[in-house]
Amino acid sequence: MATTLGIIRVLLVFVCYSAFIIRDTHSTHNAPKYVSDTPRHTQNTSKTGEIQNYDTGSPRGSNDAASPSVPGHEALTRDVKDTRGEAGRDRDRSERLPFRHLRLFDERTKSSSLYKDGEPEKQLSVTSEEGMNLGIRARARSSSTNDILAAIGGRIDPAAPRLDPGLGGRDVVIDGDQVTARFDHFWRSTGLCPPDPHSRADAFLLGLDERLNLALVGSLPHDAVGQVRVHWLLDLVQGRLEDGQPSYNFSHLDTLLDHLWRHQLRPGFELMGNPGNIFTDFENKTQVLWWRNLVAQTARRYKERYGLEWVASWNWESWNEPDHHDFDNLNFTLSGFLNYFDSCRAGLDDVTEQLILGGPGGACRDPGFSLLCWALLGHCDHGSSFFTPGRPPRIDFISFHKKGQEDADSILTQELETIEKIRRNYPRLRHVPIVNDEGDFLKGWWRSRPWRADGRYAGLVARAVYTHHEALSSRPHLNYHLISFDNSFLNYFPNFFEQRSLVARFQINSTSPRQVQLVKKDSYAILAFLSLLGDHVLSHSKDKGFEELSVISTCRGCRRAARPEPSVADDPRDSGSKSPPTKNAGKGDEATPTLTPTEDLEPQNDVTSPPPPPPPPPQDPKENSTENFPRGRTTETLKRTTTTPPPEDSETRALCENATENAAPNETARANLKSAPGEGRDASANRANLPPRSAGLSAWEATVLVARSNGTRRSSDGVAVKVVLKLPQEVLGERLAVVSYQLGGEHRGPYEAWVDLGRPVEPSRKELEYIRSHEGGRRDGPRFLVASRTDLTVAMTLQVPDVRLIHVCRAFEGDPGKVSGVRALGVTRADLLLAWSDGFVNTRCVLGYQVEWSVGSREGPYSSITRRLLHHNNFFHSLPSLHGNATVQGWYRVRVVTYWGTTGLFSRPIFHRVG
């Protein structure tokens, strides 16, 4: 009997202990639930397959239910506990539960909702599992990566995609040994327009809101955007007549272009505006000559200010959408418009023939509407220039605007129709580069559309890049150079996320002082994703009949020689009579005569003049072509002049050493920038003087973009997709890191976070912190493996929309490099935007950036102010309160952290002064 009682006691103890273990395991493997006393924080869960998912919550964008991971208002009013270091992570979880959404995850917590409970070991399963070196696997789990992240207050996000060959679905197979062609990043442009009236464009373009906006665009990683096309630039020039001759003040334009220069952004320079309303009629020969002088003064001024190499990389362009007749009090007749273009061409040529000019920059629709558009193309094909009678002016690229119908595919359809019409009707222009510099998905940037707020817009961008890549791969003769999604506008109340912009702007007027706060949308994050794509194309195949799936497979540092790219002259579709390429008759035939003030030139444009004789025999397209954006760099470093722009703002002082002192090894032997704009800051910030980025990137990378999009629609119905990468022979036996990024799908971005909070018009500082914690998409990994087999398989389930980017990196053994060009823009006494350049970071396999701050002195002590590693090259530093004596004044420095946990040197500290 006693024995029986003893056994029963043992069993009871065992059962109780087991129940305790199960409960603890359950709490560890599930995301925390939040209870709010407001209806908009109602608990809601959903399942994805067999996996419980606490991150999806209500349908995206819905008002009736919110994600359970959203803290209530009471939780948002608590202080955010500092979580730096291991000690911070091991504190009582009850102190930090309301801010679990910051995603400061550790490998130990295994809290991703995409894992099955009770199967933590399968998270690291890989195709080459049997051959993985156990020592490397152990270091991948607990090596310096986690130690460094713990020390700086960040952690690796959990890996959602399972690297497992056992999952089925639609297959995408990529051959890592088949490098087929070069891959150009042809979407690296955006645009904006100041509001009316144009005469006050300076108040908008030089204001804090726009400077913050442009700083964020310029600090996208890896040169994701290199050009900003801005309307009405010449309205920043103040003009007046003195003794019958025009005189100009360029100070406002200087300030804007200096700001672009500091953030490595080239202007898409439309020669558009009417300084001082001096110009009225371009059929008046005097005004034609005045305009030529204005264009020459402008080009010469900035050639001397920034150097020829930088200005020669700009896209100069004629008046935007001339057929809409918004001419700033100018009377543009057909003949006058052609005289205007001839003056633009001649003014640029007066400075140097290396400057490129394009047009017509319009819709180029039916000739009954787009009269000026087609007339300009005819003028450049067979017309007679005002300054070179009998010869047409040179046009270096053809720009038009083809927009979608709330979709991506119709953009390409319209482009191909217009290009075919140009090639058929204007044979001398058939080889001129093509630019669609307003290729947005719906005309009217101000139109409020929910799909512009969330991952659906990101899906459209991915789809547009995919369709263009597929079309251009089979049509190299098109000479298509650039598409711009024209999406850098600033929203206005009551639309915060729903207009065509990269950021959501909150103008907070109830605080003292008033403030503006920007949040990076999914439309911003997708550009960062695309910047990771490589510079060569890898061959791939996918299941047929799945039109919603877009796949681009690329590599960087590939050793296999690419196949020869088809020559334009060899394209069978170009058989028959061919015309000279790009520059209609060559520079020699088109050189503009030097203008002297006493010349008496009569207008020579005759729109009814017959076409010229048949063109001469075809030439090699490369002999006389001028490469459009991005332009190749000359090897000779160009010396700058002594003109020095003013500081960016009075609050920021970059008290740095000279660029040549204490520089990293790869920052020496650069151009002499002592007299360049922004004196005192890092020399490397001027991207015009940098060597090609690929020069320092020798380690192999493969990047695969997989996206599912169906216009502006969305669906939670998942489709299983299996991506199989056949690794090239050169990496077998090497250590690899695999990282996956996601936008859309079950990931909730900043718009969803804002909706969860009840769509606040003026979000509090706690609410802003919460919204910003959802920026940048979801990053899963890195996961490490040794490539012991030839296939790497990643399985995923794609909803609509869903954008995934898989980044596979060979172990990078070199110096990660050094962050440069750090700049600070003050917002309030308690807020600033810090932005920097990755121009001297030697790898794209970047886990993130760490920012440190010292209040006391340049030497420190410094403390980390980044709660997690930063995906982008910028950071908003905001104190918990606007009140009190605390400010963001002090010294700042930044360093890079790679996938393997190695860190670069800290940037040279810069000082931000408040008051």
C-alpha cells in the first residue's frame, strides 16, 4: 500500500512539472496578447496553414479590428525601457511587453509566428544540412554576431522562410552558373512638384519638410535613387531687367542644388520657369537669345560650382508636358516652342557639348492633343534649328509620360506602342535613348487611393520592374534607359499615406513648437529592396500559367562570363534602311555656332518644311551616342573651383577634420574637395568622385526578387512557391549567409500600424515610435550554411500582394568599410534626422547600422541610441518629450554591421548644435 501511494505521489509530481513546462513553452513560442479597453485594439488571430500567426490580425487596412500586437493607449504612455545589452534583454518581460512590436528578437526566444510550435530545430534545416560543418553551424548560432548585436542593443530578426527541400508548390529554378546579361537598375529616379503659385516655389522647395524628404530619398541604401526630377526649377531664379538687359539672382536655386549635392542626388533639370516674368514670346528673336544666355549662365554656374563630371551626369530636359499649356505667362506658339528648344540646346552647347538634353517630356498621345510633343520630335528628326539653319538640333534622349490604369502592365504596353511609332515615323531618332520620367501607376499624385498606402504599391513597383526587365531582355534595340515612378511628393491633410509619396508627413501644430514628422512608407522600402539586386542576370525558369508571379534573379561578383549581348545593328527587326543613331547627324554636323551679342538671327523654324534628303548609311550606334542616366564616369578626376555653397542649415555644424586627416585607407587619394560644396564634411559624400561601386565588391552574391501582385487587389489566399537556387561551382564548400526580406503578405507595415492606432492626425511621440518600428519591411535571418550541395531551396507562401527578396552572400573576409558623409538636420530641440552615405562600405551584405551619441565631447563617452539595427542609411533621433532641458545636441557617429557580425570603423563624429 505504501509503495502504491509513493508511486501515485511521484506521478502527481511528474504531471504538475510537465504542465508547468508545457505552459512555459507555450508562452515562449507565442506572441504576447494585448488587451485594450478600446474597441480598436480587439484581440484577433488568424491561421496560415498549420501555423498560428499573431501578426496578421485584421484584414490589412481595416478599421474594425487591429493587430493584437498593438499596445493600448495606457501602454503607449509608459516609458520605453532601455533594452541595450544582454542585461536589458533578460529583465522582467512584463516591463517590455507593450513594446515587443519593436522586434528586438533574439535567437533564444524563437518567437516568430511562422514557426510550428515544438519544432525549433527545423528552423535551421537547409538543403545541404548533412554536409554542414558543425563548428560553423555553432558559430552561426552563437558567434560574434549575437554578441555584437547584444552589445549594441539589437538582435537578429527570426527567419520565417524555411530552407527545406521537402516543401512543394510552384517551382522557380535559378541556375547560378548561367549568367546571361548585364542588369541595369533602370528605375533609379523619382520626381516632385512644388505647389502653386510657382512664384513662391522657394518657400516649399527650401522648407524643412522638403529638405527632410530629399534627405531621406538621398539616404536610401546603395544608390537606390540617383535622380530627382523637379518642376519649376527656374522659378527659383530671381530675374529683372536692368538697362534693358536681364539680370539674375541664383541664390535660391543654389541652396536647393547644394542640398541635392550633399545627399548624392542629381537633379532632373527641367528648363522650366520664367524668372521675374521677363519672357513673354519666343517668336521674338531678342527673347530667344536671352533664353540661350540664361541656359548658358545656369549650366556654366553649376559646372564651376560642382565640376563638369557631376553636371555632365544630369538629365537636362525641355518644358514639362508642353501640350498642357502651363507656361508661366509665356505665349508658346508652335514655332516659339521649337525656338525655345533650340535655345536650350544652344545654351548648353555654349558651355560644353558633354551636357545632354532631352524632351519633349509629355504624354505624346494623339497628335490632335499632343501637338507640341510630336512637333518637337519631327523638328529633331528633319527640322531646321534656329541657330543652325538647314540642320535639326541634337536631342540626347526622348522623354515621354506613360502612366498606368491602377496597374503596372499597361505602362509597358503604352511605352512599346509609342516607341514603335517614333521608330516608324522618325527614323533618324530610332536609336535615341528612351526615358519614361513619369511612369506612375495612376495620374494625379494628389488622388487618395488606399493601395498607395500599403504593400500593394510595393507590389506594383516590383511588377513594373519585372515586366520591363522581361521586355527589354528580348528587345535590346529599344535602348530604354530609365523609368521614374515620380513619387517623391509630400502629402497634405487629411491624406497621410494614401497619396503618391515615399513618406507620410504629419504636420503637428498642437505642440510648442510646431513640428513636422515623416514616416517611411512601403513605397520607400521597396526601393531599398531593389537596390540589393545584382548587376548581372541569372537564368531562371518558373512554372507556366502563374501570371501573378514576378521573378528577377541576379548576381554580383559573378565569375562566369556573360553571353554576348545582341547588337542593335544585328537585330532583325531593324532590317532595311537605317539612320544614324542617337545624335541625328553627329556632333560635327550639329555643333551650335558660338553666339555673339551682335548677331542678328531670324527665326528659322518652319513646321511645314519638307523632310531632308535620305539619311546617310548606318553607323555604329556606339560611335556617336551619349549615354543617358546613369552616365559612365571618366577616369580623370576633375578639379573643382573655389565656389563654396553655404551650410545646409544654421543648426548643424559638421566639425570634422579635413578629409585627408585620419582617413580610412580607402578614403585617400580622392579629389581635392577643400573648395567643394559642404566644406568640412566627408569627401566621400560626393558620389560623382567615387569609383564604380562594384570595384570594391568582389565577393559573390545572388539576389532573387519574387513578388505576387494583382494590380490594386489583395487576397489572403496563399500560394506555395519553392525557389531553388543551383549554386555555382565557385561557392561550393564556402560559407554562405541567407537573408530574406518581405513587404506585404502577413507583414504589417507603417500604414497598418497607423490604422491600428486609430488613424491619429497628430500622433504622439509614443505613437510615432510605434509606427516607425514597422518601417522597412520584415527581415528574416541571416541563416548560415556551408554550400556542400549544388541546390539551395527556400519555400514560402505568397499572398497578394507579397514581395520577397532572397539575398545569398558568400562570406566576406575583407574590411566592411566605413560610413561617410554623416549629416544632421534639426527638426526640433528634441528631434533630428541623421543621414549618411554607404559609398565606402565594401559590401551589400549589411545587417544594419549602429548609431552612437555623445553629449559630452567628441572623445565620448558614447552610448548606442539605436534600439535595433537600421535597414536604411538614416535615423530619426527623438527624445521621449519635447519639454524640459534635454536636447539632441551632441556628437554622432555611425558604423556598419555585416551579416556575419563584423563591424566597420565608426565614421568621424559630427556635431549637431541646437539653438
